[in-house]
Amino acid sequence: MKLSVIILNYNSSGYTLDCVNSIRKYTQLVDYEIVVVDNGSQETDFDRLYSLNQQPFLKLIRSRVNLGFAGGLLLGLQVVDPSSTYYFFLNNDCQLLDDVCSRLYAFMEDHKAVGVCTGQAVNRADEHEPSFNYYPSLSGNLLGHGLMRWFHPADYLPRRQKYQEPVPVPVVTGSALFVRATAFWQVGGFDPAFFLYCEEEDLCRRLRQREWKAMLIPDVRFRHLGGGSTRRNLLIEKEYYISLFYYFRKNENVLKQLLLQLFYTLKVGRKAFRSTHFAQLAWFILRGAPGRESLRYRQGLPVIASPATDHQPTSSLLSQ
């Protein structure tokens, strides 16, 4: 098996089915498989995925609880073909527009120093959407990305520019992350402590420390619809800062952590006069965005279907 495509589903089965259909439609690569991980969805949403059982080289597994983005993908990796040389972590709200899998595979085969790459995202209207990001940092926040570009141009490439050739980037988008298996496991894979955000920044940083390159391949296109399973609200925004400050605790000294905490408190707090939403969020950041308030701790086990339905509600393999 050359390639394993891993997709998470969380109460968004319509997106997942469309995503899988686009992979089947365009992919010419012979040796590939698809792993769909249901990440603690409601029973009715999971039921809609059962049509996938009829497809060859597709594995459907389920977790009874939401393991988060990193945790769900790691669960999927437990059932991939062990001989896979590449993993394609693809958001279910993405649709391939051409033979993305084969083209990214060929690029990685020709560029052995590249550990991770991605294609160019477009939105629903076929408009260009940034497909890479910068590492979160104190200097970037205080000085701005435009000024930092003067000092470190390679780390602050214009995100909205339309590139014609493959270009090294700091962080590839987490919505379509094509990674070399040997590089992925060399750095330890995803950190499951990240529940919903910053997984790609953390992974790309560790890959870079091992001298693996991250690349944007602009002529390989996919559509990113957005909003597949996450709706913006106070709890989701808190989750972002929980991940962000965990990232800072992993990578910055104590002084920078405190300065970043102050910066984000003031940045969000200045909007407090608009609504209590921002006041609550600023207070949360000032308290250090404690991980104990993560959404991962606000869930319980769902009601399990009876055995007569032939469901396997635990994290079990349903088809292969």
C-alpha cells in the first residue's frame, strides 16, 4: 500500500461522503486506501456512513467519544496498512478537483527531502484560499507579519499570493496534509494533547527541527468548503487558545509565555465593550487558558445501539 487517506467525521456525514466520492472519482493511483474515522458522532449521523462498507479498500472505524483532531487521526493510523509510505490527512469538508493523491505522491517521490506538502485550496466560489500559515510567535504578533517579512522572508511569505511553482512554506494547512510516513514517525506523529487546533503548527515545527521541508504545490488544487463539523462560539474559541498556549508552553520560555498571555489578553480584551463574549474570553486567556476547561472533558459516552442492529459502537474495524 503506497498511500493511506485518513478522514475524520464528526456529525457531518454528508461532507464525508462527498469527500470520499471525490477521492474515488479522481484518484488514478492504484495502491491506496481510505480510512474514515467517526469521532464520536451521533448514532443517526454514523448510520449514514454505512454505505461506505460496500467500497473496496475502505476501512470505517468508530470511537465512542470525540478524541479530537489529533487523537482521531491517530486512531485511524492504528488500522492503516503498515506498508503505506505516505499518509494524506484530509478534512471531510474538502473535495478533490483533480488527481491530487497521485500528483502529491509523485512530487514526494521526486523530492526526498520533503516531509510534508499540500496543494492549493480554493473556496466554494473557486477563489484562492491561503494553504499555509506562519508559526505563532511573540515577534510576529508584536511587529506584524509584514515587518517580519523583512527579517525572515522565507518564514513570512505572502499567504494570499498566487504561486506558480512549488515553494517551501513554514506550516502547511491541516485541512489537506500529505506527509511522508518515515518523517511523521521520526518526530513522533501528532501530539494528542492538542484537541482541535495547532496540530499542524506543532507537527511542522518538529519536522523542521529534523530538517524535513514543508512545501506548497500550487498547481494541485482542492476545494475547502469550511464549516464541516465546527461552529464558532465561545467554547470553540476557548479551545483555540487552550491549544495555542499549550503550543507556547512546548516551544517558548517562561518570559515569552507571560508576554504572549498579556498580548492576547489585551488583544481580545479591547473588544470587551462590544459584548460579554470578549470579556469572558479575555479573562479566560488571562487565567492561562487552562486545559482542564477543554471540550474533551465536556462529553460523555453516547447511547449505544442494541446488538440486533449489527452496529459495532466501539473503536472497531467495520470493513476492509
